[in-house]
Amino acid sequence: KKSELDTVKDFTSAHYAAPNAKMYGIAKGKNVIVIHLESFQQFLIDKKINGQEVTPFLNSLYHSHSTYAFKNFFHQVGQGKTSDAENMLETSTYGLSTGSLFSQLGSDNTFQAAPAILNQRAKYSSAVFHGNVASFWNRNNTYKNMGYQYFFDASYFDTTGDKSTGYGLKDKLLFKNSVQYLERLQQPFYVKYITVTNHFPFTMDKEDTDFKTTDTSDSAINGYFQTAHYLDQSIKEFYTYLQKSGLLKHSMIVLYGDHYGLSNSENTTLAPILGKSAKDWTSFDNAQLQRVPFMINIPGSTGGKIESTYGGEIDVLPTILHLLGISSKRYIQFGTDLFSKNHDQVVAFRNRDFVTPKYTVLSGKVYDNTTGEKLELTDDLQKAIDKDQKQVSQELSLSDSLNSKNLLRFYTPKDFKKVDASDYNYANGLQ
Ligand code: GP9
Ligand code: MN
């Protein structure tokens, strides 16, 4: 009888998309710097408020020919929010349907995640920089199982007084104070920066912003543009350091928004700012706002452009591995390389809704992406949608059984050495 693991393996190997030869290995051997843009939605890109760009630096990256940017990239998180995004990006498996995988399974599960893969295949060192306490989302335990060698959490930084906001060290200080650790890491390194300042309720100290924001009845919306502007400045400052230190040309910088910042209940207040009418706002419009930025900046490269391929967070790991010239074929991963000709453009949301380049399907109702209108289905279209829906549901439930039953403990990819969490000790030897 076929085991559950075999069912999962059969699915992911049939779904595997071979790399695009033009892109394979274009960033081979480079450092990888992943920048997690907290609560950052795609509509912020190129947005002006009172005539001023909200995120001028990210906009310049977005339009640069050294950046492969995606305008139809969606977040796929559930209740695990940031932690779900991290899990998808670094394992190419989904978060759970309820709660956070990091919190529920991060201490005990077997992971075959980016830090371990890159270390074993290409001798990368690895680290996370984050200005909140290590235990938030059970990161201290999960990161060890992912094979992260270092975790520079709040305990490594001075977070006292006005150096922090609700979720920890202010982003500008995180980047600035991380340098002392970053420059001691062995290269090539794979590092992740998890920013926090652009987080609900989007409040900040007056002296940290001079951005003239909106004047809506919703203080979260007004604050959102200010904290996003601050985040943008923090990344600009970090780039200045990367440039000066010489690291920039030896690095590939991956930037992504983890999930929505403004919730569906706020979207009708937001609508006029996006040039839409609040009274015509529908669940189709909410779904479109699941777009978040995904940008791969490879300084020195000139082939970058704004891609219209549809994809999501689940697709990041195979995409990155292939850019680094590392085949993803031997791993159990649910996403597919965004640059592959066989990339699967059906984007699953955690609640089994999904988006394709043509349609948005919400609770079985089908909307046309160009008009936003709900469609009456012909038999043929219904069949096509049913097929996609079936695959989305299957993919999510296979990922769930893989993770909730810890099936990776029974699977050893070629040459993979199982991660031993006890190899790592993060908090200055105190924990
Ligand atoms: C906390 C931060 C926020 O450390 O990453 O997590 P979120 O609330 O966005 O899931
Ligand atoms: Mn988050």
C-alpha cells in the first residue's frame, strides 16, 4: 500500500518545474539577503500621498533593471501571519489551516529548509536579524530545526526606551546595529532581516517621521503610510552600507511583503485612496489586495523587469535555489520556480480560495480578473475551475498531512544531513 509520504512525493515530483536555463545560476555563489517587509502590500509601490512617494527607495528598486520584480505575487498566510510567510519562503510548504506552524510544530518537526540546504549544498553560513524577543512565534526553536546558525534577536541589541515600538527595535536601528554581526559572518551567507516598525497599529514617534500622510477617519490607514515610509528609509540606509562595504555587488537581495497590513474591514475606507469606489467594493477587491511585493535585486544584472507571472510565497524557495544554481528537484516542495516555463500560476490561498492569471475564485464563486465581475459559468469553464480547485485543495491537504504528521522525518533527500537543533545555541550562550 502506498504510504502517505509517497502520495505527497508523487504530487510534488509531478508538479516540479524544471529551471529556466537563462536564469539558472545567475546569482551563483552570491550572498543572499532576505528582507522581510512587515505588513507591506503591493499597492504601496509607486503610491503617492499628497504628491509624495510613500516608498521612493523601494520604487527605485522595483523599476531597476537589476531587479526581477513581480506585480502579481500574493501572500498565502493564514493565522500564523509572519511565521507562516517565513515557513512558506524557507520550506516551500504551507502554513497550517489554523494557528501557526512555527508555534505548533516548530520545536519538534523535521525541516528541510533554506539555511540547511544552502549550507550543505554550497557552504553558506546563515543568520536571522530581528528586533523582537527570540521566543515570539517560537522562532528560537524553529530556527534551530531549520538549521539557522545564528539568531540575533532583541537580546543582542539595545531596545530600551524610544529605540523600540510595539514589536521591537525600530527598523533603522536594526539594520544599523546588525552590521557588527553581519560583517563577521563567513561568506557566502544567507541572512534574513525581519522588520517590525510597519506593523499594526502603525504608530511611530513623531521625531521619526515627517511624512505628510492621509487624513482618513482610520488612524491605522493614516499611520500605515508613515511607517511604510520609515521602513523604506531604513532599507535605503542599509543599501548605502552594503554599497560602501562592498557587499552589495556580491549579494542577491530578496525583498517581500509578508501579508496585508490593512484588514478587509478597513478596505472601504482605503478604497478612495486607491482610486476606487467604497460602495462598489467586493470580496474580489479584498482578494486583489493580497498582492505583496516580491523583488529579487541582483546588483550588476541588467535583465531585470517587472514580471506579470502569477505566484506566491510558496514559490520563493525553488526560485531562489535555481538562481543560485542549486537544483530543487530532490526536495519535497509545493511551490514552483517563478521563472520556469512550467511554473504553476494557480495561487492557493490558505482558505482554499485561489487566483489564476484570469480568474479569482472565492468560495466557489468565479470572478473575472479584468472586470472584477462575477461570471456565469459555461460547462467548459466550470470544468476548468473544478480542476484547479481540486488541485488547490489537494495541495493544501497534502502539505498539511506532511507537516502535521512530521513525514519529512521519513524522507532523506540525496546527500541531505538531518539538522540537529542541539548544534545551535543562540542567545549569547545564555539560552
Ligand atoms: C513579531 C513580528 C510580527 O516578532 O514578526 O508578527 P505578525 O504579528 O505580523 O505575525
Ligand atoms: Mn507580519
